[in-house]
Amino acid sequence: MGHAMNTNEHEFIDAVIQDSVGAAYEVANTLGGGFLEKVYGKALARELALRGRDVKQQVSYSVMYKGGLVGEYFADLIVERQLVVELKCVDQFSNEHMAQCLNYLRASGLRFGLLLNFKRSKMQWKRIISGF
């Protein structure tokens, strides 16, 4: 899985991440604080769709262990089939959030994740890249 990305792929994923962060700021500024994660998720999906991005919500992935199915994980959003977006409403990102996001990337087989936090007055974000 560790194939080197070419320049076009890099530019594409950078643009997708930039668009997603921009859309998240727009959602945060428009809605303000105090809503549930689900509300921000739906608003973000709407905003990204309005910006012409391909968005899927609550995409299901199987979690395997030694050839057996041990669980299921639902990604909040998948943008352009490449970016896993996880929404939080927490005081602060924790190491658990990062670890969880990396696990989600492994489960989905995707390399790029974006953690968004809508709890505070200024939306926070962090990009997560799985090195596999």
C-alpha cells in the first residue's frame, strides 16, 4: 500500500483538505457553537456539496481481526472517496482522538484524515496521515 504519490495526487488531496477545512470554518461561523456533532456533520456535507465536492456520510467499514469480522466503523464523512473526516465537539483534541482517526484510516484503507472540532468559538482542525 505504501506507493509514492505523484504530484497531481498530492495537489488533489491538498485541495480536498483545503476545501474541507474552508467548508468547516464556514459551517462553524454560520451555525455557531452548541450543536451536536451530527448537526455539524450534515451541515458540512451540505457545504461541501455546494462547493461541488463528492461527499458520502456515515460510510460503513468492516474491522477485521485475523480474517474475522470483529466490528464495524462508520466514517462521519468521506470526501472525494479519499479523505476521512471525523467531527468532534470536545474541549481539546486528545491523543486518543488521533489514534482513533489512524485506526479509522486503517479500517477504511484510506491514507488521509481530517479531525474537526466544533466545540470552541474558533473551529480547530488537524490533518492525520496514515503511513501504513
